[in-house]
Amino acid sequence: MAALHIAFALAIFTGNAIGVNNGLARTPQMGWNNWNSLGCDVSESLLHDTSKTIVDSGLRDVGYNYVVLDDCWSAGRDEEGFLQEDLDKFPSGMSNVANEIHKKGLLFGMYSSAGEMTCARYAGSLDWEENDAKSFANWGADYLKYDNCYHMGRFGTPKISFDRYKVMWDAINSTGRPMLYSLCNWGEDYTHTWGMSIANSWRMSGDIYDSFSRPDDLCSCTDASNPHCIAPGSHCSVLNIVNKVAAYADRAQPGGWNDLDMLEVGNGGMTDEEYKAHFSLWAALKSPLLMGNDLRDLSASSLTILNNPAVIAVSQDPLGRSVARIRRDLNVAKDKYGVGEIQVWSGALYDGDQVVILLNAAGEDARISASLEEIFLHEGPESSAPQVKEEWEVYDLWANRMDNAIAQKILDAQGEEELSKLFKEANWYNATEMSYKEGLKKKDQRLMGKKIGKIAPGGSLDKKVKRHSVEMYRLKSVGQGGKRYKMHAKEEL
Ligand code: GLA
């Protein structure tokens, strides 16, 4: 009886009642996708070389385990109606490509569209779902990114879109092969209200582009829940996407995540600080973390953003809760596009910890302060949260960023022996050996960042934040600490 009760409590808590419940993406998926940097320039050798770099550069072992092939891989359908891989691009055939990826301890993702064609006008899967799910399963795919182009008008209400995407979900399930199901319908028809019933993640915006805050008419909507926002668009900046998701960041949950689109880190359009901000926000908002840069050309500075275990530990936190925006100041200096704002984001983490992001998207450096009352607003308004009366240690999650020189040595290393020596020297966090959950339980220092001070009971965090950057902190209670979430965390784990 007692066991039954516990199971029931756990079911409610861990979200076993959630439709998707395929056991995947209990924390946001991590990996790589070719689209942002390479578009249609896909090939077997690209996937081979990329997988090798993901392993050799240590990225697999900090958690990036899905290699996702985007659009442009197919050569249409055969006479029986099954998709064929383009053998000029993938001469060994897709099964062998998948095998090679699996041999490296990585997982393989594929792409199609819930339309008659994909966005780049290759054969789409609409009305061919069963055949295509079978092909993906037979090839050994572990993940399907499912796009929205050429849907033949089958959209316009949440129910119409839901039904169209559910056909593929059912088809995947009937193959018996576990596949992470990643919706790519750009937030159309309020995906954030139904995505979690059939999918592990759902895009909530038109396509990202490699700019921190530049407005672009192709991405006119800043509020995707506004019914007058007729097109999700493309060319959406980091700031635009963050402003869209703010209203429903809390829809993120273990097994189903708001997808803010693939990362642009390393693609060249933003400064180092902007890329750090982009990465920090994606991690704290619990977006999938899919690297979008060409890894054959990985720089040390990109590697040391992408491999920061203290930030990734926020993304992979077992509590699975997104940060929420608790303040947005628009009355600040503007940049050359007339854009400028300051935001404070905060969210609960495992063991009663709290993550805080101070975002300066204004036109100049600024001091940003956030009181404990604001930071714990969602635990109870107007100072009613018990956390406001506690003392907190502050850990800077970027202070221990790996030195570029060490990262460069890793990128230049030849052979496994040299690499494992360097990983040891660099004190590399290896999530393949010790999951983030385990590391957090053990309070592994690499996941904590660097202690920089304290906040007294009733006090504030007050920092100078450079223009177009973030400061990101983990707060740890000196006393009891976030009692409410400590309790939740126990049940979740
Ligand atoms: C759409 C998607 C992108 C990418 C392309 C491929 O634009 O949103 O992420 O998959 O299609 O054509």
C-alpha cells in the first residue's frame, strides 16, 4: 500500500501522466545540427568528421550526444513509396552512417516535414507518416526533427496542427524504436499549449539568425501568443526569441521543452559576450542545446563557451524547471538599432539552489540589481517567500571558463593518449562517467562555478554588466535553503 502511494505520488510529480512519456529528454536534449552553419551542404563525410570532433574535443562527454542531420538528405521516394537517401551525398547508405555514429557512442537524428515537401523542397512526410517512420527506424535513427513547410493548409487551429503532428508521433511509436520527437512548427497554432502531449520539444519561434538583437522585418513578431502575429518568420535574433518565450517559459518540463532553435555560438555574427549570453539563456530556459556551428572549424573560444559544465549543469538540472523573467526595464540606453533593455531572470534548481541571470541588452554597460524579494518572487510575492530571509552564497557560473590556451591544445592534440592527458589537466567534466544529476548530488565543484560573495537576508545582488552580455549566478543557501524545492527535488530524484 505504502509502495503504491509512493508510486502514485511519483507519477504525479515526475509527470508520468504527461502524454509523451517515452522516457526521452528528461533533461533538454543536447547535440549538433548542421542547418545554421551549413544549410543543404550535407554529406556522409560531414557527419563522420563532425562526430569525430564531438568525441575528440570532449563535447560528447560534457553531454552533446545527438548528431542531427537536417534537410536535403533525400532523393525522393521509390516505387513502393519509401524515402531514399541521396547516395551521392551518403554513398554508404543511411544505415551505415547511423552505425558509424552509434559506434562513437553518439545518437543519430533525422529530419522531415509534416508537409508535402520539406522547407528546401525535398519529399515531405505528410500522408506518408507510417512508411517514413519505418524508414527512420530501420536506418537506426534515434531522433526526428519534424518541420512545418508545405502543410497544404492543414493549420489554423491548435487542433488541426496537433492532429497533423500526432500522426507522425503515432507512427514513430508503432515502430517500437525510441525516437526523440522534436516538433519544428515555429510556435504556430500555440504549440506551447499542446506540444507536450505528443513531443519531447517544440520550436516556439521562426528561425534564429546569427544576431544578438538586430530587428529584422522577416521576424516581426515579438509575442508569439499575439493572434495578430500572422507569421512566425525567420531572421529572429536571440533577444526576439527570448522575448517571445518569456510568457510561457514555464511550459518546459521533464520530457518536453520549449525549443528556442539551434545555437549560433561560433558562427561569427556575435561577439564573445553575446554568444555567452545566448548560451546562458538557452541553458537556463531549458531549450535543447544543439550546437549549430561547423565543428570541423571549431575555435578554442567557441569550445570554451560550449563546454562550460557550470552552465550546462543548469540546463541538465534534474528539477527541470525553466527560469522565469521577473523584471524587464525598457527605459535604458538604446543601441544603434534603437533596441535596448535590461532583464532579470530567475529559477529554481536542484537542492534548493537558484539560478539568476542579469541580462544587459542595452546600448551601454549598466549596473543591474535584483533583490532577494524579486529573485524569489515565484516562491511567494511581497517578501513572503522564506528564501528572502536567508543568507545566500553567490557563485559566478562563467568565472571558471576554461582557458583558451588549454582548449587550443585539446583541439590540436593527436591521439587518444595525449587527449586523455589534456582532459585530466583541464579537469574536464565527464558526464558520460558521472551524470549531471550525480555531480550535483556530490556537489562537484566544476558544476558550481566560483564563489564570489554572499547576499545577506533581505539583501540584493548588484553587479556591473557589460553591454550585450549576461552575468549568471548560482545561489546556494547558507542555512536551510529553498525548502520547498528541496522537497520537490527529493521526490523528483
Ligand atoms: C525550416 C526550419 C529550419 C531548417 C530548415 C530546413 O526553416 O525551421 O530549422 O530545418 O527549415 O529547410
